[in-house]
Amino acid sequence: MKTRDELIQDYIDGVLRAEDRLEFERLLREDVEFGEELKFQTEMQGILKDRLGSKEEDLRATLKAVEREIRDGERDAKAHDGEIFAEKNKVISWKKWIIPLVAAACLLLIGKFFFFPTGYHYELPDMPSEIVRGQEDPELNRYEEAVRAYNRKDYEKSALILEELSAKEPELMQYSYFLGLSLMGKKDFLMAVDQLKPIADGESVFQQDACYYLGVSLHEMERDTEAVEYLKKVSSESKHYEHAQELLEIISKSTKR
């Protein structure tokens, strides 16, 4: 069985297996500290991802150049006569290049996580309330709990409630749609794709919205070929049309580099 940390990391990476999901959800329900750790790590992952940008390639090139210098230095040392002399020069070579190597690696990490933006940001829409004064309905009250959790960005809670409601009434696309968006809010893009794809391929009032957010989720998973397919389905009459076009342009530019 996987450790708590492994379950959290698999969940954040979108690779949590079906056999591990039951244990993950049990811990989420029963262990407050587990939920807090998941929320903290998810938020940190989101912050770091938002800072990632194209200049990472320049820094990677610096690292590769340093690595080449190290290899060249080692080859020069081996070329000299005498095993002791060669070993001595290997040590000198490593001392000469280890500092710039570490510095370049640190620069790569710091630049990757804090300085370079991705160039594209999306926002999740508010979830509408359906309550009518004087109406008493346990299911509706449960839905309103999801609304409150979702709109205050407690996507863990809204996802759990909407998953429950959607299982009871799978024909109600509103439950399924906002469950998909809750999964996006949790950065669980793998599950979000599974949830949003049937809606994007269907004919409900949420179809156009689902195409856009499915495209975003696929882009977040670096599945840009599929993302383009759904982003192109967003109609010019949709409120998401301009955003879809913006993301299509970003994907187009990234594939040309």
C-alpha cells in the first residue's frame, strides 16, 4: 500500500490509480491533517506551475554547456600519462565546474518556479445557487452546500458533494459539469478530462462551456493535440470563444518553437 505522501503526490500529478482512490478518499473524509496537507501541497503546486515559462530552455542550455565542459575536462585528464596525474586533473576539473553547475541548476529551479509566467491563465466560473425561498428539499440543500464550498474555492468539498449528487442523478448535467470544474480547481486534470469529455461530446446547454474547459484541462496535461480539437469546437457565439482563441494561439506558438 502506498504511503500518505505517495497518495497525495499521485493525486496532484493526476496518476492516482483506481485501487488507491478508495484509500485516498477515506483519508480525506476521516483525517483532517491529511486534507490540510493535500490542500497545502495542491496550492504550492499551482503556484509553482503558474510561474513556469519559456525561458526554462535557456537555463537548460546553460546546464548542458556546463555538463559538456565537465566531460571535456575528464577526457583531457585521462589523456595525460600516468594514472595519478589523470586522477588529480579529474578532481581539479570537478572543482572547477561544480560551482557553476550547481549555480545554473539553482537558477533553473528558481527561474522555473518564481520568475517566468506561463502566458495563459484561466478562471473558473461561479456556481449558481438554485434555492427558492420556502423550498425544503434535502437534495437541493446538499447542492447548496456544494455551491457554497465551490464559490469559496473549497474544491475538495464541492467535488465530494457533487460526485455524490451526480451518482444519484447522472442525467443532470449541471452536477456533472460543476463536478468537472471542481476537479479542475483541485488540479486533478486527469479526472476532470474524464468528467468533462462526455459533456463536451454531448448536446446539453453545457456543451460549449465543457469544450473550453476540457481544452484547458488537456493543455494542462500537455495533450495539446486533443486540446486543439475541443478548443476549435467553441463557437464564436460562446462567452468562452475569445479565451479559446487565445489558448489556441499559445499552443500554436509553442509547437512552432
